[in-house]
Amino acid sequence: MTAETDRSQHVATQLMNSAMTYARLILRRYGEIGPFGFSMSPEGEIAREVLEIPRLPHDPARQWKLLAEHVKERARRGKLQAAAIGVNVSLAQPSAEGYVDAVDMTIEVAGGYAIQVTVPYRIYGGHLRNLLPRRIAIGKPTMEQEAECRLFAP
């Protein structure tokens, strides 16, 4: 493993941790999550990517496409060194823990490093007018190392 690959994996891990912290918060609060993104600036600062659109479309696929275009444009202008875009999915097969919902993330680092991460989860509680607060159980993430680089593509 080269030093560049090691650094890219470290950056990807930082983005994944930030994105999953956010996802857990939103899932705990609302019980669902729409497409979301996080990025790392060239200085190493991690921030949530937001769309400056007065009316977001209700369709999650359209929201994801707009967010991906926004992040790709910022990457093209050199404002980002890495980005993660996540979306809620239903798994075709339950995870090892028996979870059927997951957060699916594409994480890319400038220079060509890209991974696809799927993090299964289950929501417990949130019933009886939230008398029982929501709790989010996270399963074991699965990673696909050979993901295609789209956000930082030349």
C-alpha cells in the first residue's frame, strides 16, 4: 500500500464518520433521511454540502442528481479534495444482522480513489408519540474498493 493510498483511505474514513454521525442524528430525529453530502476542503475542513435552491424537489433521485452535480462542480473548481454523497436505500438481501435499510455512500478523493460503502441500520422505538425515543442500530459496513470515480473525473 502506498502512502498516497493510505492518505486517501484516511480521508475517506474521516468523511464516512462525519456522514454517518449526521445520518444517525437525522434518522433519530425524523425516522428517515434524504440524499446528503459531505466534503473536505483542500485545507482539510469537513463540511456538509447543501444546495442553495429555494424549492428542493420531492423526488430523492432528483435531489441526489442535483447534489452530485453541485459537488462535481465544486470539485472541478478545485474547492474540494474529497467528497461523500449518501442516500437511504432498501437492501435486496438483509444484512448479516437482519437489517433491510442502509445508507449507501460514494466516497471519492481527488486523484482517483473511490469507494462505495453500504452501512445497514435499523430504527428502534419512536412509537407511542415518541414516548419511546428512536434508537439507531448500525450494522457492519460493506465496501466496494473498485468504485468508479465520477465526482473527480477529468
